[in-house]
Amino acid sequence: MKVRWIIGNICIMITVVFNVYLSLVMTHRIQTVVQKGAAMRVFRYELLACVIFFLCALDLRSGIFTLKGTLPLKMLGWLLRIAAVTVTAVLLYFIGRVTAGSFIRSKPAADNALVLGLALENGRPADDLLKRLDTAEKYLKENPEAVLILTGGNPDDTGRTEAMVMREVLTAHGIAEEKLRMEDRAKTTWENFRNAAKMVDTAKPVAVITSNYHMDRAVLTAQRAGFTAILRYPAPSSFAGFGANVMWEVIAELSGLLRKL
């Protein structure tokens, strides 16, 4: 019983700390990114996940669902416990899968590389977007015959899209414009690949360049869009935002799965 109490307290502390961290990261993001509405929706689901984690930890410590009451209430408590544990297990599975997927890298040698955009922050490229562009430059050095397809819409107040900003950064770094193609209408990862599928032969190998935490969902989405030979070329990401970004990807993957049911 004492061991259960200790483990429960540890889980509660972890959940509270993670919730505070998540709130700080997401509040900053909501204040700065173009897609404020999408960030708000995801944040609400992330907070709901944290509440479920907290209830599971509290139940582990003291058995709150079946602590007292009549038999029907205890049965209801067991149903709630099973539901909370099931949701927690599903979330932890996806957290593990997204995290593991961030470490997988192919040995790309494709003629086309898709560089996925990221919401602009106050009209400027986010740090993780700049890391994607650094990785795209590295890819071109390794594959000098390749072409980069810059994909991402979501214009800011001045009308500049993610793809436009990416092109500005790359050309400022000396990348020739003939090495760059733009798809600047996509608003989501799905639209990134759906639109890019019209620009390349989806049966041929294509490298996907995106942040490491985003790679798992990007590959799944590329497969849905008809790409059959997907090569992973993940970019590093901000350590401080990694946990929040993993949760974002988990929410996005789960919402995509639920829409298919």
C-alpha cells in the first residue's frame, strides 16, 4: 500500500509539472503563430489528456474511483477506472510511437525532397522551421541533383506564406532558385502531401524533410496521399518544445484515426 502511495505521488508530480510546462509552451505558441485557432483546439485536448493522467495517478495513490459508496457506485467507479486507464494506455502508446519515430532516418537519395512548412511566428520563421531548412541545405549538399519542394500556406498579415518564407531563407543562403519549387496553398499536413502529389511521381522515391517529432505523422499522411517510396530525413528540433510537440502530434494522429472510424 505504501509503495502504491509513493508511485501515485510521483505520477501526480510528473503530471502537474508536465501540465505547467505544456501550458507555458502552448500559451506562447497561441500568442505568436498564425494558426491560433488550431493551436487553441489542440491545447484544449492536451489539457484534457493531462486531466486523465492526473485522475489515473490520483486513483493509483488512493483509489478514488472505488473508495466508498454502494455496490452500484463501486461498479461505476470500476468502469471509470477502466476507461481512464485505457485512454492513458492509448496516449502513452502513441507518445512512445511518435518519440521512437523521431529517431528513424533513411539514407535518402531521391530526386525530390519535400520540405514541410511550419506556422510562422509573428511573421518570422520559427526556430524549428529554420532547422528544417538547415536540414534541407544539408540534403542538397548530399544530393546535388535533387530539387526541394517547399510546401506550406497559411499566410500571415502581409500575405507571405510558409513556402515563400522558406524560399527567401534558402535563396539568401545561396541556394539557386531552380533548385526550389513551391506549393504554397496547403494549410495542413494532409494538404501538403495531397498538393505535392500533383507535382511529382508518387511511385518514385521522395525524401520527406520535417521536424523529428513530426516525422511519424508525416509518413502516415504521405502514404495516405499515395506516396509509395518515402525516405525519412528528420530535422532536429528545439529540446524545450519537444514534449509539447510530441503531444501535439499524438492529438493530431488520434483525431485523424477517429475521423476514419
